[in-house]
Amino acid sequence: MKSLFFASFLFLLAEFAFAEELTNYTITSDSQINTIEGDLEVIGNVVIKSNSGNFEAYSDKLSFDKDDKSLKLIGNVYVKNLESEGIAIKETSGDELTILTDKGLFEFKSQNKNRVTTKIKF
């Protein structure tokens, strides 16, 4: 059951993959909890890597809300090689990243007067 949910989660994450082709991801962390509703909470040293590409993301915590179709990376977020809507982001960092998986859109936030930093190429 857990592996079936994990495969479903990876499929949803692949929809957010910023490309038309299906991409698989590996999520590594200290702990991962899924719910009957299809939500996922990943805690501690979270690392997300695409299996076919060079996308990487790191954070303290990740949560996926199936109903909202949103993926949140929280705490010390660092993302490398993110592509969305024709924009290629080489690397970016901040405190919280929210990704709307059904739209392929994202929002980066920073707290405590820190700033979001992004290196971008067009």
C-alpha cells in the first residue's frame, strides 16, 4: 500500500515536472508518513532528485496535499535546475516553496527579513 501511494505521489510530482514527458523522482528523508487521504509528510534532511535530469531540491520538511494539489517545501529550501513556463532557474533558495502541481506554478517565500535568492537564465 505504501509503495502504491509513493508511486502515485511521484506521478503527481511528475505532473509538476515542468515538462510534457513523465519524470520520476526519488525522495530521501529521515521519515515519511502518508495518510489514507493521499497526503504525504516528509521530515528531516529532505532530498528530491529527478531520476532523468538534474533537478534537485532540499529542505527540512515536505508536505503534499492531494486535495489542494500543492507541494510545500519548508525550512532551508534550496532548489537547483528548476524549469517552469519557459523559465529556467539555475538555483534558488528561501524559507518556503509552494508548488501548485496541477498548474506547474510556484511561490517562494522568505521569513525573518531574509531574502529569496534566485539565479535565472532565459
